[in-house]
Amino acid sequence: MENILGLVALACGIIVGLGAIGASIGIALMGGKFLESSARQPELMNELQTKMFILAGLIDAAFLIGVAIALLFAFANPFAATFLSTIAR
């Protein structure tokens, strides 16, 4: 049982860590491209800024979905329930 809980904790850390790295890299690349495009065409800055904020929200939403899944595994662990039901037999 301790082995399952330890592996689930490790998996939760990996889910959150890789999600954070991916979201950080995605927002950094998007911000850099936004600055490049607004320097080339300053008249489109307002339209590009609106689109950039929408995309930043979508990138963060993907990360937060990963955090929610990690919290599900951490607190309502379906693997531990399955393991306990097999032991009870």
C-alpha cells in the first residue's frame, strides 16, 4: 500500500512539474513572438494583445487541468481503492 501511495505522489509531482514547465515555455515563446510582431507592425498591437491574452488563458487552463488531475490522484486515489478492494477479498 505504501508503494502505491509513494508512486502516486511521485506521479502527481511529475504531472504538476511538467505542466508548469510546459506552460512557462509556451507563454514565454508566445510573449516573445508578440513583442517581435508588435515591433514589426505597431498598428496591430491592440489586436495582437487581445489574442495573446486569450492564448495565455488557454495555456494556463491546460496547466490547471493537469493540477486538478494531480489533486484527484492525491486525495481521492482510485488506485488505492482498487488495491484495498482486492485485499479485502
